[in-house]
Amino acid sequence: MSAGLLASCGGSSPPANLVSVSNAGCGTNWHAGGLGPGWHTFQIYNAATEAGEVDLIDPANGAIYAEVETIGPGTSSPMRLDLGSGSYAFRCLFEDYDPVTGPTTVIGGHARGTPAILPITNNDLLGPAKEYHAYVTVGLITLLSQANVLAADVRAANLGAARSAWLPAHLTYERLGAAYDSFGSFDEAIDGRPDGFADGVNSPQWSGFYRLEYGLWHGQSARELTPIADKLIANIRALQASWPSTEINLLDIGLRTHEILENALEFQLTGHDDYGSGTTLATTQANIAGTLELLSILHPLLAPRYAGLPAVYTWLDRLNSLLNQNKRPNGHPIPVTQLSTSSREQIDSACSQALEELAPIAAITEPRIT
């Protein structure tokens, strides 16, 4: 796959320039000075017998202008970016070989181009991972407490109180969105949808918060729902017990800043995950809170690397404000199906723009070999 870290398409492309790379030499045939500044597309050809990765870097500090990931032997892949004034060199990373950096070439003048991003290493992400692990630990304590209140109301056949207790507990889980991959099978058991089951909402395999929501808002009895509530408590307890030994994938920390809200756009703002309570706008706000927690943890790494970071906060605030405007006088969110066309369009637009601004973070925070 080819990607420029913060590069975007624009302008017309000149004929592609072939750059040959291998574990013995990295872009030795390329001379950027003859091209001049502006948008260029390079065809990176892998002349080695192994697959590899290729970065275009600033040789002074290793900052990355653009990259091509996993290019197979004997194949080529495009690398497109806006060349500005500065120093450039290709760096090749082939499995079982030390990184190879090609010759430096310089483009003179004062032209601005695609910015180079200082790479982030595994060591850089160990602190944020530890901090996020602690955040989830506290969240699971709150989750279990709130879920116990919910389950007790169900067992006591106080289903009105159970409906009131369901949302706070579910929102606490949704604020832990960045950890769902680390939760493994617990995520499906605690917050799974019925989509994959042949019997859908009637499947005996469906469990968790959404299953309880469906039952509580579709007239099911306490006798029917008590085993589901008990199973939810058991799964939360098991997740809490396993969490201290769980490691968060370092790649996921930055990736989830985009994926949490992407899931919200697909499942919450469409009303897909409304199983009766009409609270998917509140869930979206919980997802925003989870995203902001990740951004806070990553802020020391992102601030010097991502010039677009202020726009991320601007659009998340805009989305949150729009969601706040679509509440009833009692503070309950308006169901998605009851939103005006104008409100729905504004919310979807703000979410889409926030996702656009969040998109580069995954590439910026991808741990790299330096």
C-alpha cells in the first residue's frame, strides 16, 4: 500500500519517476533536484527477492515525508507527494536486513511541500498505553457497579428502574471504545449485536447490553431478562479479572482515535444500534468522550507532529454541540428516527468532517523502526 503521511491529491501529475530499491541499495538512481518542487508520483520498484517497506525521509532527523508499505519482490507501487525545498533520501526496510538509507538529494529554494513527520517508536507509545490501561481499569470498576444496579432492578422486576439504569452503564462501556479489540470475545458478549445470528434478535446466543435493551423496551418480563442480566455481570467480572494481564496493541492506540467515531457514524447515527431506547445520540457522545480521552493521552506526541490537530477538536466540539441541541426538555436524546432532516444532515456532516481530521493520526502514530 502506498501513502503519504499528510499528503493529499492535488495538481496534475508529471510522468512517474522510477525508483529502484533493494536490500543492497535504496533509491540510488533518483535525483530529486532535477525535478524541482511540486507534486510528483514516483514508482517504487522492489528489485530485491524479499518484501519490504520504503520511506522517503529527511536524512537530518529521520522524519518521514511519504511511505510505501509492504511492496513485494519484482513489483512496483506509487508514492505521491508534494516536494518542497529540503533534503530527501529513501530508506528501505527489508526483513532480516538492517535499514538502508540511500543518498541525500537537495531541492533548493523556499518552496513548501508535504511536511515530514518525526516517526513514533514503540518506546514512545509505552507511556500512553500504560496510561490508557489505567483509564480502562477505572472504567471497568464503574461499569461493574452500574451494571450491578441494572441487574438488581431486573431481578426485582423493577423494570422501569432498570430502563433508567441501563443507559448510564452502557455509556460507561462505550467510553472504553479504544479497548474493544483488546477485550477479545468479551466485547461481543458484553456489547454485541444480533446481526450475525440466524435468528437475529430472537437468537438465544445474543447477550449483553443491546440484548437487555431490546428486552426492556419490548415488553419482556423480568423472568426472561434475569438470566441475561446475570450473564452480563458474569462477563464484566471475567473481563475485569483478565484485564490486568491484557496488553494493548500499540498500533491500536492511534488507530482507534478514528475507528471509534467511524463506528458511531455507521451504527449509532444511522439508528442501527437502537434496540428500543432511542439513545444512540447519547452513545455517540460517549464515543466522542472516548476519542477525546485517547487524544489527551496522545497529545504530547501529536502536538509537534500534526498541524491539523486543532481542527480535530473544533469538529469534535461542533459535533458534540449539535448532539446537545437535539435533546428533549428532560435531557433525554431524541431518537435518530425523529430528528429533522436538517438536524440529521448537520450531525452527519460534522461527524464526517471530524473523521476527515482524525484520519492522519493512525499513520502518524504507527510505531516505526528508526
